[in-house]
Amino acid sequence: MTASDSRITSRLTQVMIEIVKQDVTSVRGKRTPAIGLATVPGKALLKGFNFNLNAVLGAILFKPFTLVPATGVTTINGIIPVNDVAFPAGATHMTLSGAYANVNFATGI
């Protein structure tokens, strides 16, 4: 079994199209994700989006974590891998990695 998700691009594109549709103030063809994401429904569409359906974080990491959206700082206090992480049989090491992007759709930065 592979842990990669070959459909990520199409799934994310589908969500972003729905977010753009939340921009009801701009004329059709001029709608933007920036305005769509400024709406409550637009934010709700992206909240909880799993970038890998084959390795959903909640099914692998059993320890609560905090995330500061403004900085991307993620904190997992008191993690004990043998208790708090689902890992393959025979694994002797693990690595946690993440990515953070602050995209301003209005300015393109």
C-alpha cells in the first residue's frame, strides 16, 4: 500500500473552485479566491482539508497539537511516539515534517 495521494491536485482544485464561487460580489469571470476565502462558507470549505487521504493526520497522530495560523508554529506537547503515533510494524524511527504557506490571493504574494 502506498501512502501517497495521486488525486490531491484534482481534490484541491475542486475545493478552490467552490471557494471562488463564494465570491458573490464580483462579476462572473472576475471572481477571486481572496474574496471567497473572506467568507465564512469559503473558510469552511478549506477547513479540515486533508492533503493526503491515504494518511490522514488524525488516523496517525493521536496526540493533540496546536497550530498558530499567523506563524505556522505547530506544538505537540509530551508526545510519546509508541503511544501517540500509529507506525508500521518494525519501524525504529520516525520523522515529523510539515509545511506552511501564507498565500495572499489578493496581492499574489
